[in-house]
Amino acid sequence: MRRQLPLHGSLLLVALVLPLAGRAAEPEQLLQLLDQRSCPGCRLQDADLVHADLRDADLKAARLQRANLSQAQLDGANLQGADLSFTTLEGASLRGADLRGAKLQGTDLRQADLSGAQLSPNALASAHWKQAIGVDASAKSYADLHNAGVEAAMQGNHGSAETFFGQAILKQPDSPVSWLARGMSRADQGKTDLAKADLNYAADLYEQNDQKPAAEQIRKVSSSLKTGQKPGGKGGSGWGMNMMQGFAGLLQQMAPLAIKVFSSGMF
């Protein structure tokens, strides 16, 4: 049986929360949530619920835009269809939570634990999820994964970059830019044979797309890669990065995603 807060305790919590929330949340509904952990469809915009214990709470279709749920405990909570746009969930525990259909535009999920959470496909496309724990790759879009790989590579985290590019390839196996990027991240780790395989496959894909100049340039990069090549250093200044410096024209011809990804001078 779920333990309920004494009424006077709940009122005290509401009194503490409302001044910080700008009274945007409905007081009665906020009291109901804190007292019963059940408030489906409630208006809770801008509420300050930092460190709130909302395990197994029913917040289906709740309106939680801009609410502060940092470090909140939401394990097993029902957040189906909830509006969490621009909500702060940094460091929150969402293990096993149901987030199917939830709006996550601009949602801050840094350091949040999403292990076992149910998410709609590509649900995290507009959320800040890169430092979250336990995120299923199916919830991330191809662009999310590819760009996360680029970000990791630019920080010199070539192992993480390889993982993200690999997940992007699983989403869109016919996208040559991710094969090219994974090949570069593998080259920067000294994984010569794997890097050459990725680069040659990327070249094949570009050639199939009638981009023969691109394919030829990538094959030149691949053929220049020697077994035992020294891996690149920390900070994104590795071999793969340096090798691609002369291919800005090639990269500018790629898809809009690639233009966005590489315009910062990654390669």
C-alpha cells in the first residue's frame, strides 16, 4: 500500500514549491500529486519538483512544460503522452518509466537514468540526452546518433564516436557519410583493417550514388592508411582528422546532415 504524506506535510511542500514555480501550476493539482502520486492530465507547468519522490506516479498526459524535476525519483512513473517540453530532468531517475508518446522537445536529460524506460522511436530527437544513462538506441534518430558521434570525435573520444557512428549505420546502413566517419574514428584508434573496410565501403556507396570523385578521394585516404598507423591523440587532432583536412570540397557536396556535421571543421 502506498504511503501517503500527512495533509499538513503536503500543504507545507506545496507552500515551498509554489513561490518558486511562479504559481503556474494548479495548487490543488500539485497537492494531489504530492499527496497521492497520481495526477493524470494535471496542469503542472513551471512547478519546482526538485528531488521529488514520484516513484510509480501516474502523470499520464500531464502538462509539465518547463517544470524543474532535477534529481527527482520517477522510477516506474506513467508519463505516457505527458508534455515535458523544456522540462529539466537533469540527474532524475526514470528507470522503467513509461514515456511513450511524451513530448520531449528541449527536455534536459543530462545524467538522467533511463534504464528500462519505454520510449517511442526517435523520441529523443529534440531532447538533450547525450549524457543520459541507459538510453536505448531505438529512441534516437539517425541524425542524433551521427551528430553525437561527431561531437565525441571532436572531443577526442574516438571510441565513443565509433560506437555512435555504428549505431547510426544500423539506422541507415546506406548512408555513406556515417561509414566514412566511422572509418576515420577507427583510424584514429589504430584499427587499421576495420578503418580501411569502412572507408572502402563508403567509397562504394558514393560511387553507387554517382559521386565518383568522392569515391576516388576516399579510396586514396584508405590506401594511404598503413598497418600499425599511430592512433590519433586526445582532443580531436588524430590521423583521421588530419587526413581529411584537404577534402572540404568533397564534404560540402554531401547531404544537409553532413554539411551541418562537418561545417565546424571536424575533418
